[in-house]
Amino acid sequence: MSRVDIIKESHVIRSPRVIQLEGMFDLPAEKKSRIEWSADLPVEEHAWHIGLIVGPSGCGKTTIARELFRNNFIDGFEWFQKKSIIDSFPQAMGIKEITALLSSVGFSSPPGWLKPYHVLSNGEQFRVTIARALAEQNELVVIDEFSSVVDRTVAQIGSCAIAKTVRKRDQKFIAVTCHYDILDWIDPDWIYQPSTNDFQWRCERQSRPPVSLEIINVHRSAWELFRKHHYLDSTLQKSANCFMALADGQPAAFTAVIHFPHKTASSFREHRTVCLPDFQGIGIGNALSEYVASLYCCKKPYTSVTGHPAMIRHRAKSKFWKMTRKPSSVQRQCGLERKGKRRISSSRGRITASFRYVGPERRQEAKGFGLI
């Protein structure tokens, strides 16, 4: 059983202001300030992956967590000022392992992986820090002020992605926070509330709260919000038909479709799909991609070529996609060519995979969008 009795004392220097304050509020004159905590966390009784220490500020969360789990308590990391974040991960980790871990906690942005830590947003820093902690601490990771520096949407979605990653890696993770709104998203195996010294095991895993998506047909100018987050190319074909997914009214993901002519069998092809970093980690990008595919496949085959490792992994396991070309480098494509004064990017030299959508059709919705 993990039990701790903590006493914190500090001397009170009775300055003129302290004496004045004592008089104003009729406080006793004390030479020492004393706070005591007693905590019982029977975390050794059962197998678990996720723990949550939660309560209001001043209830002793950090003090108790640091005392009980001092060897696993993360106080922060040193990051290279000029090098990209991937260079701060353990040297023994391969690049595929690093990027897979970053993607799994909801930071699935190759352009972002190349940036130094200090230029990332608060939400990106939050996820990168968790990924590095999981990489460096093989058994237990304890994070204080969990999700406190990010907005609540990012906190909730990030909590869900992190919890899935911890369980998949068979690690242990304790979040220390004053926010109760992440409870259903991180779905802990146990909860400890220092304010009442209440410890509870949660016997059954809960489903995360549903995310309601509204998918709308948008003008190609909407790409400006997403273009810098695309892993390959920020250009968009003028003929592209564009869709956006709104999560609780906020732009979350974007996909564009182009007609792909062929002398024997023309098709529709996914042109660009991007999920904003704050919404990564719970499958919004894939949900939008598959929804749009289900509209277009009513008329012609719908295909996609992607080099994004997380998307390849998802589709390789999905019943909605059939892999038509395994991950490989397609040398016969033309690479960077010139068309007038414009440089056009292709997949030459990159590892990509090809897929065809074989999931259900949505004919009624396709009619509503005017696609058939």
C-alpha cells in the first residue's frame, strides 16, 4: 500500500506587515506555519494503467504525488533551442518509433516535428512533453499540472489520445490536475482526491464522450486555415471540391477531392486531408476522409495515395479501405517539375501507399451535396 504522512513547516517572519495583517484579521501570532497531509493510495492491489489525482488548488496534490512517486515525477525537460524536437528524444529510438509515438499522443504533424520546442503552441508542447516522458520513463510517468496550460477542448481530446497510447504501450501514467472535465476522456483506472482523502478504483472502462461533427461543403479559400499543417504540400488544385468538419462549431479538419481522369477508368481521388493539431488523436481526420469517400464512391471509384505513417497504419487495418499498393517508393513519378514558373510537388522518392475506398455508400447524403 502506498501511504504517506507529510508535514510541511515554514518559519513566519513577523515583519511589520505580518503583524498588521494579524491585527486586521485577528490571527494568532505564530512562529511557524504548519500543514499536514495523510494519503492512502492502494495502487499495488490491482493492475492498472491510468491514475488521476485531482482536486482544487492547495489541497496537496503535487506534494503527495511528489512524495509518493518522486522517482517518476516529471518536472520538465531540457530541449534544444535550435534543433527540432525529434533530436531531444532518446538516441536509442529510431525515427519511425519517435514519429509513431508523437502521432499516437495526437501530434501528427511532420512539419511540426521539425520545429524546435519553444516555437510550438501550448497544445503542441503539451503533447510533445507527454510523448518524451513516455519515451524516457519505461514504467511510470507522473505529470503535474496536467492539461492546465491548454484550452479545455485540447485538454479533453489530448487526454483521450494519451490514455490510448499509455494502454497500448502497457505503461503506467498518473495525471495530477485541478480539472475534473478530463475525467471521462482520460478514463482512469483509479481516482484519488486529496481534499477528502478519497481513493476509488473504477471497475469498468468507460467510453469517451461522443464528438459531434458537422461536415460542410466549403470554398477552397478555407484551405488557408489548414495549409501549413499539411505534411507534404501546401498547394491546392483549383478544381478541388472541399469539405470541412466542425467539432462543436469549431473548424477541426479539412479534405479536398479531385477528379482523376484515366483512359480506361476514371475515378475520384483524395487530394488533401488535414486535421488541426488541437483536434488530433481521436480519429476526426479519418472520420472526415471516410465520410467524403462514402459520398463520392456512389458515382465512381474513390482512391487515395498517402505517405503519412499514421494514416497508412489506420487504413491498412480498416475494413473501409483496400490497399492497392503497399508502402513503397514510386520512382516513375516526376518529382519536382516546372510548369511555367510554378514548382509542383509529387511523391517521387517518398514512401507512399495506395488505397481504394470499399466502405458503405451514402447516396442520400451525396444527393444532398449535389454529387449524384
